[in-house]
Amino acid sequence: MSETTGAGGQDPGRDQEAVSRFVERFAAELTDAGMPRMAARVYAALLASDSGVLTSAELAESLRISPAAVSGAVRYLTQVDMLGREREPGTRRDRYRLNADIWFEALTRRDQRLIRWEGVLRDGSATLGADSPAGLRIAETAEFIAFLQKEFEQVLERWREHRAKG
């Protein structure tokens, strides 16, 4: 923590109540999308911290949750590669860091998943009969997945170009 930041690496002049509302609001959106609630809250708190790095104690304090809740949340987030764990220099405490380019990486993994889904769907269409109602429906789903995959590739390339321009 530097002299210009407060607890959790935040600017002490910032409206902490407004920050808390943002964290809870974004966490609720992540939860609605399928992320476990505590993991969503921890992720949102790290995202909202100026440093992007917090200790377990800082997370527990800022979110008003137990150390056990933090532990379960960071376990999930590290398993899905959204957080990295590092040792706080000079101590035995861990701190948690947001992984760089997490959304880009998530979309890249999603792209790889779409390729697998498309293959399974095409096999399913052939298995059910390409001219049967189920086969046609599954083939159309495979076409949609192929379309998404192509669009994701273009979006990711445009993102790389955008980032390179700074």
C-alpha cells in the first residue's frame, strides 16, 4: 500500500460507498451469467482496486466476508485462470492479482470450445440423418457456431490491432 492509497489499494478521496455499490452491481451481473457469487464479488473487488492486487485480508475487509469465503472464491478464480496468486514480499501472506487480458483469454478459450462444439454438432447431424428434422436443426446450430467462431476470430484480431495502437 502506498502513501497515496488507502485500504485495498484505493484512492482515499474516492467515494468508497459508490465503489462498493459498483462492486456489488457488477458481481450480481457476473452471478447472473453463472459465476459463483463469492467469486464474482472477489473478482469485482479486484477489478475495482487501483492496484488489481489484494491480500486475502484486504478482500475480506472490503467485502465484509469471512476469510473462508475469500479462500473458496480465490480457489475458483485461480482454477479458471482469472487470478494469479503471489507471495507478498517479506511476508508469508498471499496476494491475488488479476490476470492480464483475462477477457481476451476467455474469448480465445471460448473460440476453441466453439470449434469442438461445431465438430460434435456436425457429427450429430450426420448421425441423426442430415435430412431429418433433428439433423437439419443440429446442422443449422453447427452453422451458427461456425459463424460465431469466424466472427470471434475477426473480433479478436481487431482487438489486437486496437491494443497495438494504444
